[in-house]
Amino acid sequence: MVFYELFCISRTRLVEANLKDLVKQTSMIVMNKGGVVRNLKPLGEKQLPYRIRKHQEYHVQGYQWLMQFDANPTVVNELNKRLKVDPRVLRHAVIRLGSKLENIVASAEKTGTRV
Amino acid sequence: MLASVYRNTAAKSLKSLVPKVGATSTASSHNLVTRRFKSDDAGEQEESRHHADSLLNIIANSINSQTSGSVANEQFRMARGNFHRGDIYKPSDLNDSKPTTYAPPPKPVDQLKILKLNPIVEYKNATLLSHYITPLGRLMSREQTGLSAKNQRRVTKAVRRARAMCIISPTAKLH
């Protein structure tokens, strides 16, 4: 298992149920393929540093959230496919944190980012 | 040599400023019995935020935002015996009272190495990465940041990743 982190910027002003549905769907993609979702973290609604154009619209604000999970590399492909098409998602990036938990945790503790 | 003393004290002072995070848990458990209350979590969060702020202050203070001044180099150049064809000199440069060699400029200390931070993991941390970009949002050179080659590469990668992911502006320093 490899430790991944999905950093996602979704649309602002989504109805709460809609946002929850989005997060749940992405988690289920991981879990259905035998992965483990370790952490779901909201990072808040923020003014984006520059204007984004996505799904035929311009966006100036976004809601950032984070999902940390262990999964097979094949799951990452699946995630990317789904998120690219989802109209609620503006930007997404799956980043590989590492293969050893000790290395990840030690670094994250220093700056107050919780793993 | 004066230079080596300066070098060592700089490194030591940075190290002493950073409180060891992991040390408290094992050390204190032997000596004290502490009761945990629910309100402790709020305090912990504040403490970690304060800790993060102090780390950022350390980094901010040790970045030289202008490229290293050539004053020391100029003095070294003008020292007796270092003249070259075509150089311009002052009459006072020919005085015997000047020492023959000058101390080279102090070696820059890699803050991220001392603080044991991995910049790639901190790609989300706009505040941390902002220390390594100019006010116009451009990456600083290694001369300015004082990082090792390895960490400079990692910081570059982290900044480019953050720009792509709409965490940092490519044209300004916002945080």
C-alpha cells in the first residue's frame, strides 16, 4: 500500500448535501477498490490566487479539501478519470506522500499539518 | 579562523531556537503524571500553531533577499598581493597595514535541513513556500535562499506544484 493525498478544489456555494456527496463518492472509489481512507480534512473556502476556467466557467473562489488514503496505484487512475469529469471539481491532484508512514508523520508534525 | 567560529555559532543558534517536538512525550511521562482534559486539545492546537509561526520566523530571518553583497569579496580582492592587470586601486590599497588575507563570506546555513522539513510534503503550505519566492512571485536563487542543492530542487518542485494547484500565485507573493 502506498500513501496518497488527494488535494481537491471544488466549487464554492455548493449545497452541503452536494458537497458531502462529492466527498463520499471519491472516498467510495478508493474503498471499493480495497483502499483505506485515512483522513478527510476541510481546508476552507478561499479566494484563489488567480482565476480558473473550468467546465466552461470562470471561478475566483474555491473550497479546498484534502483526502489522505492508502491504495493501489491503479486506484489513482480511476480517481483522476472521475474527478476530471465531475462538474463540482475545479482542480485536483493526487500526490504520493511516500511508502513509509514514519517518514510522512515526522515531517508533518513540524509545521502543524496533521497527517 | 573567524569564519569558522561564525559558521558554527550561526548553526548552533538556529538549532537551539527550535524546540524538539518529539522529545517531550517520552521524557515527561517518567517524571509527571498529567491528567488530560478536553480543553487540552485547544491548547495543543494553539501551541502547534505558535510552534509553526516560530519556525516561519526562523526561516524569514535567515533569508537574504538580495544577492550576496560583494563587499567582502571586494576587500579580499584589494588585499595586498591580489592585484591583477587592469584593476583599479586606491593609494591606500598599497599600505602595508592591511592584512594579506581576509575571511571569506560566511557559508550559508540550510534552514530546512536544520528544521528537518521536507518542502515537497509542504507543497500545500503557502506561508512556508512564500519565503522562497520574490514579491513578484518568482523563485529565489540558491544564493538568496541559502539552501542546499537538494533542498533548493525540492522547494522549486513544491512551488511549481503549488502554482499549478492554485495554492500560490505565479505573479505575486500573497501570504
